[in-house]
Amino acid sequence: MYYTYVLLSLKDSNFYTGYTSDIEKRVLSHNNGEVFSTKNRRPLELIYFEACLTPEDALHREKYLKSTYGKRYIKNRLKHFLLPGSITQG
């Protein structure tokens, strides 16, 4: 399986979207500061993921979720989670 995922930076409240074949290891890499694009945005929380059968499908989905329509999709999908005061920092 391949996973497209969205992380929420608890530092700046912005999203990071990516894809991987090992989601647990990848989230740990992000939070350990091993990923250049997110090392200054830690801590990060996994807030959404989708499973795909092929890396091509996961990459295609990642590109969509990074688009304007994809960002809107995530915000609508997680609207109750993303309400002000509903994100617990810890």
C-alpha cells in the first residue's frame, strides 16, 4: 500500500501533504526533524490519510490535495476537527 497524507503543523497551523509507502515511519521522520521542508514547522500531527494501491495513484492524489480544490476538499472533510479551539496542542 501507498499512502497520501496530510500533516498539520501545530506551530504555524499550516498543512503539509505528501505520500509514502510507510506512513508511521514517515510521520516519525517529519517529527524528528529529518525532513527539510517540515523541520522548522514541528510538531506535526497526522490529520488525514488515504490508502492507494500504486505509487502513481498516491502521487496523483498528493498533487490533487495540494491544489486549490484539494485544499478545499480537506478543509470540508475535516471541518469539525479544524474548528477554532478544537485542535489540542500537546
